[in-house]
Amino acid sequence: MANSALHAIAIEDFRMSNPTFHQEYCLLVEGISNLIFRLAQKHGENISYSSFTESYDRASKEPILQIVLGSSKNEFYVHTYIPKDGGFIVGKNGVGPRAQTAADTLALIEADVRSAGWL
């Protein structure tokens, strides 16, 4: 089964078992989309491509949100893992700071984007 389908199944499980967390997930997706839009407006001439995907880490069995920003000079990735117990982990391989809300997670993502020089 494709990783995006596994992601959708895992998120649907949250919708049923933890509707409050599912709402935070939806707010996070909207916030990331808005962040990419703002970056495109501010740095459109420097961003050759961007990507925002929903995937699934088969090793940890966790859904992931992945942002990619690229230019001819560099490429930037940020991953947000969604553990089974809820919350969000912003980092690589499921290791990094943890947040419980969309707002706190967006702040972590924006800090990573800023430290990479994109914001």
C-alpha cells in the first residue's frame, strides 16, 4: 500500500479516536500550507521548487508531514512525525522537539525554516 494511503488511514483513525487532536492536525496542515504560500510570496525568486507531502514511516509506523524547499544553491527538509499517542515531533527520524498543538508545531517548523535562512 502506498505511503500516502497509510498516512490517510492513520489520520482517519485519529479522527475517530481523538477528534480534538485530529482538529489540531487539520490546523497544522492549513498552517503549513499558509507558511509555504508566505515563503513563495517573500522568496519566490529564490525558491525553485517546494513540496508538502503526507507520507508514512514504515519503520516507526507513524504518519509524517514533509516540507521541502529548494533552490539552485540548497535544499531544505523538515519532517513532522505524528506518534500514535498524539502530538507532533519536528525533526529527523522521529527525533526532535515535541509539541501538542498546531500553533506550537508551526513555531518549531518556522524556527527550522528561519535557521536555514528561508524565512
